[in-house]
Amino acid sequence: MVVKLYGFTTSTCTLRVAVVLKEKNVPFEFIPVDLLKGAHKAPEFTAHQPFGQVPYIDDNGLILYESRAIGRYIAAKYASQGTPLLPTDPTAFAFFEQAASIETSNYEPFVSGLAWELKFTMWFGGKTDEARAKSLQGQLSAKLDVYDAILGKQKYLAGNDITLADLFHLPYGAVLLDIGLDEFSSRPNVARWWKDISSRASWEAVKGGI
């Protein structure tokens, strides 16, 4: 039985899971959830994802939600196939967790906020808060200056091998580039890293939607 991925075709969190599945060569069945019709708030959906958010997976009866947790599960369960994305050496694993924390604390809040202000809010009839968007962009810029220093010493965020922490950056980074906000190319080490991770076959396969 293949993994079932319940999500929305262009959802950033759904794509975060899909790119890991592709990188690990794990066959999966995509089951679309119509967010525009509120399917994610229906009782049959919240029975599996109580927060009413996408995605979640069903792996032969194991139900799991939260995209980063799913990514870790897939990388651990299918460790022997595809690209190794979770280090097993304790020191390397510690650096992976450090890099994963960087993504959640020093990247996600700013890129998701910008995506909301500059794109998603308009979908729901709202208006961009220009002051907030400017503040978020300034904060992201400062964070990426630190990324550039880190990536000047190593190939990826956790060291010289790619991990989940790198892949987790892809969906929101792509959204920002799509709306014309490029904070990557002006920083040589970030630009090199972004070109590397965003040109992987796994991301090419899902970046336009599943």
C-alpha cells in the first residue's frame, strides 16, 4: 500500500512533504483536499488532522500530520533508499537539528509572513499591510546575511551533505521568487545554495503543483 498524501496541490506545506517523498523515491498517492470549498474543515478531515490544515499522510493506517514531522518520518522509515536526509552520527545529527531550527526560527516566520502579505491575503479579499511587509523583508534580509556567512563555510546548512533542513526551505522560497521578491541572488553563498537545492529533480517534479 502506497503512502497517501492528503493536501492541496500548491500548498507550501504539502509541497514540503512531496519533495521529501520524491527525494526518497517513495511512491505516493496524492489525494486533493479542496481548501477553497472548506474541505479541510469538514469532520471527516479533522478526524485525522484536528487543526483542519493540510497536509497529512496515511501510511498503511498510520496517520501523521505537520509537514516537518512527516518529512522526518519519511526520511527515517525509508533511510535505505533515495538520498540520505537524516544523519545517523550523533554529532552530524546535532548539526542537522541546529539547521532545522534555523529554518523554523530564522526563515519560516519571515517568508510565510511575506507570502501572506504579498500574495495570499489578496486571495481572500484582503489588503497588503505595507509596513508589515517592509519590516518582514528587512528582518529576512538580515537573517539571510547570516545564512551567507554560514554557507561560506560549508555546502549546506548542516554541513557538506544535504538534509531535510535544506529541502524545508524550498516551498516558501519559491513563492517569494514567484512574486518578484529575490533575496537570494545578491548573496553569493546563498545564491549558490539556492540554485543547488532548487534545481534538484525532486523539487522540479513537484514545484508547479502536485
